[in-house]
Amino acid sequence: MNETNNNEPDIREVLRSVAGSMVGAVTVACIIAGHRTGLYRAMDGRGALSADEVAASAGTNPRLTREWLDQQASAGLAVYEASSDTYRLPSAVATALADPASPFWMAGGLVGTQALYLDLDQGIEALRGDGAVGWGEHHHYFFEGTEELFRPAYDHLLIQHWMPALSCGVDRLNAGIAVADIGCGNGASTVRMARAFPDSSFTGFDFHAPSVEAARANAAELGLENVSFEVASADGYSGPFDLICFFDCLHDMGDPVGAAAHARSQLAADGHLMLVEPFAKDSREDNHGFMAALRYGMSLFGCVPCSLAQEGAAGLGNQAGEAGMRTIFETSGFSTFTRIAETPNNIVYEAIP
Ligand SMILES: C[S@@+](CC[C@H](N)C(=O)[O-])C[C@H]1O[C@@H](n2cnc3c(N)ncnc32)[C@H](O)[C@@H]1O
């Protein structure tokens, strides 16, 4: 937001910014509706279609489909051609909203945003009270959205770029080692590693039983036999493991130092730890900006309340950055802590005992 010389925002800028947020919030609802009803899939690759053709293909109400299409055209997500009274889905939009296999897939992750609204009353109560909301207290869209938000990175980066960046490389994974995935959620990372390295064995641990059930179902669907899942907290599993991974979860924990120390105690003598965390800079003022507004909001309603609901209640938040993570791993006794990869969304670290 531009600011006037005395550092006070101008009222027109404030109104434009708040209205932009309202447009965004409503557009998210329309995107989720298009994703769930199959409207994007009905338009993908089919060129210019009339509103009735889109509705017939998706099996949706023709009058409401016309309104949805006009919203999408107004939001820049569909192209309206007045001369033929038709709508077209640009291929870049289809990549983000119609294709779950795309590296740029976003529609699935937006379902988690719906959960923020469904859960808003309990979030507000937490803001007024002790700040705690257990992970399991969220609407199930929160878990579905979390899996879908991170899955494109696990599909396109984890095996191809992040694991080869470990100082030990992937030779040992190809030969066969024991790997633990802590805070595994629905197991999206665990099953992809297990599929890529069939001679290694993988165990996913999470303290949220419904996520462990979903992870088992994901593994069964792929017919994987080298992966299993257990309900266990980050300080309640037993090794030894050659590689222990934390994907986007350490900051959610009540006692991240304790979780890192437990991992160190369960690593084999020549073991390695891989940590994936949301992208963040080291200082508050460097963080503030467009994407951080999204991450701090998720942290407010998801990550920090989850941590505050646990013993330790560290409340680290998802914007601790490399400095915050390095402190945790130095305090818990690791001898090296190195940033080995980064994307606009994540930083990947390796820690060695
Ligand atoms: C943001 S989700 C990430 C899930 C998964 N790693 C992924 O990348 O899709 C955080 C996960 O950490 C788990 N979690 C939080 N605190 C935990 C703890 N103390 N012990 C075990 N799991 C924990 C939650 O249940 C949740 O599944």
C-alpha cells in the first residue's frame, strides 16, 4: 500500500486494499465452487464455449453457471468474447485450476482457505483466550487443503531436487535405508518417497489419528509395501532411522527443540535430518509483504494455535526463518545445519548430529 509523506495511508489506498481483499475472498469461494463442480475441467482445452455448453458439460445449473462465468471473466480467470457470447479458459488458468498433476496446481490448496472461514469462530475465541486450537479441532477441509497445498512440491521437487541436495545424496536411499517422516499428515511426502525408493523402508508418524488413517489409505491406493504409518507424537517414536524428515510441521509443534532433540537421539550414528519449512526471511520487517500476508494469516489460525495447544507451547509460527530454525537445531545438539535448497514457497535444510 502506498503511503503519504507522513507515513499515514491515504483513505483511497485503504479502501482499494480492503476492497481487493474482499474481491479475493469472494473469488476464492468461486474458484472452490468451480473446482468442486468440475467447471474448470469442463472448459479445459475446449476453446470458446457458450454458458449453456459449459453448464451441460459440467452438469451444473445453467443460470448460475452464467453468473459464475461472468465472475471468472471479471476476475481475469476466463476470457469472454462478446461477438459470439462465449467463454474460454486460458491455458495458464487451466494449469493452476483444472490440472491436479500440474506443478502450479492451486485449486486443491484453496480448500484449506475455506476451512479458515468455517473455523473462524474458534479462531476468534482463541484470539480472545489462550490462543490454543488443537490440530484435530479443524474442519476436515483443513487437512484436505493442507495435503493439496503441499502435494505439488512433493510431486515435482522432493524426489527430483530436494533429496538429491542432501550431502549424503540418494545412493543410500537407492541401496535401502530406514526413513522416518515426522508430522506426516496425510502422508503425501511419505508415499512419494516410498514409491521413488522401493528398497528403503518408510514410516510416517503423526499425532493426529485421522491423518494417519488418510495416509494409510493413500499408501494402499498406490499398492506400496515399504511404507507404514503410526499415531505418535514427535517425541514418542523409536528408531534408529538413517534419515528423519520434517515436512512443514516443526513450527506447528509445541516443543520444536524437544522434537529436534528426540530426532537426534533416534538417528543412526551416520544419520541425516531433512527439514522443510515455509519460506521466510530472518527479520520481521524483511518478511512483511504480499506472500507473508498469506503465511502470517495461516500461522495465526493454524500453526501457532496448534503449537499453543501442546505441551511446550512454543508458538514459533511459520515465519521463523533460517535464524529461528538454526537456533532450534543448535540448541538440540546438532553439529551442522545447512540450507540446501529453496523455492519461493519453501526452504529445505539438512542437519547432521
Ligand atoms: C502443516 S501439517 C503438514 C503435514 C505433512 N507433513 C505435509 O507436509 O503434508 C503439520 C502436521 O504436523 C502434525 N503435528 C503437529 N504437532 C505434532 C506433534 N507434536 N507430534 C506429531 N505430529 C504433530 C499435525 O498433526 C499435522 O499433520
